[in-house]
Amino acid sequence: MEPLDFTKRIIDFNRLLEGENRDHYNADDIRHWRAVYTDLIRFKEVLLGQTREHIEQVPETKNELAGIDVPFLEAEMKRLQGGLQFWESRRARGELPRD
């Protein structure tokens, strides 16, 4: 992937996950994307927690990590939470039985 393409994708906080289609889906898609988003959110939460812990342990990293990494991870979390909310709302509308 070209660096410019990567840069565009990384700052596009409205992008969908690869293969995700919010216009055409079925109950299996709803289950699948809920699981994928839930997993990604958990993973990013761990990264965010580890980053914050590292800042505490190595204060010299604060400017870089707190100034760049943490805000990026927080924005990414919001994007992922929005995706999960989309799929949760489809389930709530009765398009999928509750677990």
C-alpha cells in the first residue's frame, strides 16, 4: 500500500471495515459485525490502557504518546463504537434475535 493511501485511510474516521456493507445485510452479517466491532473495541481498549500505563512508567514518552497516540486511539475507539452502535441498532430493530 502506498504511504499516501495509508495516510488517507488512517485519518478517515468514517470508514467502514473491509468487507462491511451497511446497505445490504442479513442476520448473519449483523452477528458477524457485532462480534468484529466488539473484538476491535476490546483490543483498542487494551492498547489505550497500555499506552497510558507506559506514559506513567516512562514520563519521557508523554509528549509523543499523549500528544499523538492517545488522541488517535481515542478517535479510533469512537469510530469503532459508532460501528458497533450501527449493528446493535439493527439487532434492536428486530432484525436479529437477542443473544
